[in-house]
Amino acid sequence: MTKQIIYGSFLMVGLFLSHFPILAQLASNQVVTIPFETCTITFDCGEVWNASTDLKEIQKQDTVYLELGLDNNIQGIEFSFAPKNSVAHIELFQSYETSITVMNEGPHLDLIDWKHHHSDWLPLDIQDNQAKSSIIEAPDWGKFPFVMPHEIVEAVRSVTDEERWIKLAEKCQSPNHYPCAVGISRLYFKLILWDKNQQAITKYVVLEIPMGC
């Protein structure tokens, strides 16, 4: 199901509810610690609003989702790892996803469950259980698959029947033609934990990023 996100200057209508069955409220600008079963990962990405699970508990699932606030930092995130003795080697990869947003000055409608550009997985260097995420260059923020203008209108119609959004979408000649724009909506980190028997466990951390603000 396509999700609709509309922001005002101080109001967000709609949350990423499908990824947040447990809304564990986090304090602004706190360091995030995720205790996976064989490795604890710690990092600071700025303001975090909600998590998909209780981060005080050992995370047995494969993926943890974090919903970031407006005061976030997704460039050059510094990670630290505390692996258990059973872990012989750690690998970390980064990828991002872009989405279209339709802007109406302050408020905007984000097509975060429509089409996306998905970047390749980029390996990150780990030294002494420390790593830093790669800087995403400005041209990469606007990457998006080719779509026809009418497809954008149809995508907007699929999530709202409000005439103002449909009329705005009809003005978009391409994903990056105002009032449409493309931005990063999700940042993915893939953590591969190898044991001494060369058996691997893969975990994911997904950062949900507010658009258009």
C-alpha cells in the first residue's frame, strides 16, 4: 500500500506506521545503541523520533527501523561495534533510496512507497571496530528512474483525492521538475557478522528520513 506523508511547518500528518508497531519514543539527539545478539552497534544520527522495537532489549530480528526527526544527520555517521567473542570479522555496507515529494510551499506529499532509485551497496571501511558512513554527494540525491508525467499524477491519485495535490502533480514534467522534487527517503546499513567457522549473520539498520523540510 502506498503511504502518504504530508508535512506542514510544525505538523507531520501520517507516520511510517507499517514499520513502527512499537513506537518506542527516543530522546532528541541521543546516541543510538542497538544490541544485536552477537554485536552491539552504536551511532549518532541526530534526532530520532521512533524505533520499530524496544532498543533496550536484545534484537533477535534481522532489521531495525529508526524514524529520524527533522534535526537529523545522515552524512558521515560514526559507528562503533562491540562484538562478542564468537564474531571473527565484521563487514558494513551502505545504500540509500530516493523518493518523489510533491511540494506546496510548506506542506508536501511524499510518495515513499512508490518508485525509487536504489543505490548499490557500498562497503565501508572498519578499523578497530569503528566505521564512518560515506558522504552522499548532491547529484546523487536527485537520482530517480525515468517516469512519464502522467505516472506521477496517477501515483498521487492513488494516495489522495485532494484536488490541490493532484493539480500540483499535473505541473510536474519530471521527478525533479517543480513542484516535484527527489530526495533521500531511506538510508540502509547492512551488517554482516562472520563467526570463526565462516558462518555469516546479516543484520540491517534502516533510517527513515523526513523529506521536503
